[in-house]
Amino acid sequence: MVKGTLIALGGGDDDCLIKLIKAEICSLGARIEVIASATPEASEAIRSGNAYKKAFEELGCANAHFMCIDEDNLVDTPANLERIKKAEVVFFTGGDQVRLANFLNGTELLRILRHRYHTDNIIISGTSAGAAIMSDRMIYDGYGHYSLIKGEMKTTTGCSFIRSVYIDTHFVERGRFGRLAHAVAHDPEYVGIGLSEETGIIIKEGDQVEVFGPGVVTIIDASEIRFSNTREVEENEPIAVENLKMHLLVHGYRYCLREHLFQAVPQEQSGAAVA
């Protein structure tokens, strides 16, 4: 059984995410590592990383740190590896998910972090791009109605903390239903999770998806589709799919990934996810 916890926010105001992470960690002295490598501009990445570090400190988390990883600061330094072995929370900021995944994939740091996610009570969290990288595949292109045209929606390798899930962010605000539906129709073994801004998910045991924040999480399930032309249709042609299922998930309900099951959270557990 997976021992770690994933916490992902769809972007926007992230006060609820910072407060949830604080509520989930065992002590205010827990070591938190902030990684802002998704931000392309070095000065902006440093500003963002230090701003999140300060946000955690203002909530009483005195052991928060910013880990600088970019073109001039290598990932697999002895200091970084030692820090990631001690971290109890790792937080990825927003920006460009492809950039972030390119920095991390193939590194010893990510190998250690994946191992710890499965064996330790670690929290791996992120917002926007930092949420999108959590699965083994991620969407990085496709806009509006064009996302339902073959070739317009693109996916690539994520950081593989969890598998067979597509996590998309800014979902309602940027009209991303089409690209998430296209992705799962093409890969029906995947479940699509669309996160609205200021709303997110907490995944425990690698399976139980619960919602925090005031908005709606969209689940797109292709496990029972009866027809899809996504692999046969020519480039630049629209896709067709039969029997694609969708669920709207809010706080107080959860989705079990393995069983493809929507259910209410028992009342005594429901409040914990938004403490």
C-alpha cells in the first residue's frame, strides 16, 4: 500500500492548499522543500520559491526551505539529495509543467522521491504545473474546440508518483474539458481529473481521491467506452467517442480510482480534508 499522500491544486489562490498541507503534517517542525523550477525566469522562480517559503513560515512551519533547481543549479547535488531524503513535504509551484518534468525525470532526486512516496509518510504537493506532473503522463497542449481535433492535444511523460491518471488544471476557467476527454478516450485505462482553480484533491493510498476547496473536480472515465476513433482517425480530423462517463466531485465526496467508484465520504472523515 502507498504510504505517501498527494495534494494537488488546480491553480489560482492557493491559501487553502498551504493550510491543508499544514493540517496534514504531524508537526510544525516538519521539513518542507519548495521547488519552483516550473518558472522559466530565474529571478521569478527565486521570488516565487521564497514567497511560498514565507507563506509556510507565517503559518508556523519554521522548517521550510527553497530548493533552487534550474539551468545553473544542478538537481543531483549531494546537498539536494540529502535534503530530499529528510523532507516531510515537497511542494512544486506553478509554471511550465514540461520544463519542470524535464528537470526532474531521470534524476536520482526523483528516484528517491518516488521511493519515499511509496514507503514513507511524505506529502508531495503542487499547484497548477506542480499538480500536472504528478502522474506518469501529463497533458501540455490543446485549446478550446481545437483540442477535439487529432494532433492538437499533446501528452508527454510526467513524474510518475501515481499512474494511469491525467491531472489537468485551471480546468473550468480555461475550457479544458475537450483536451482531458480526448486524452482519456485515447488512453481509456487512464482516469481524467480536471481541477478548477482554488480547488484540489488529496489522494491517499494511491487510490482515494477527495476534494478540498470551494469548487468542483471533474472526473472523466473512459473505462466503459464502446467506440473511439482516436487511434484511427487522420490528423486534423475531429474525434468521436461513445459512452464516455463524467462525474462532478465536490467536498464531501470521493472517487476510488481502482474501482471507478463515486461515493460519499463518511461524515467523521469529511471535515479532515479541509482543516
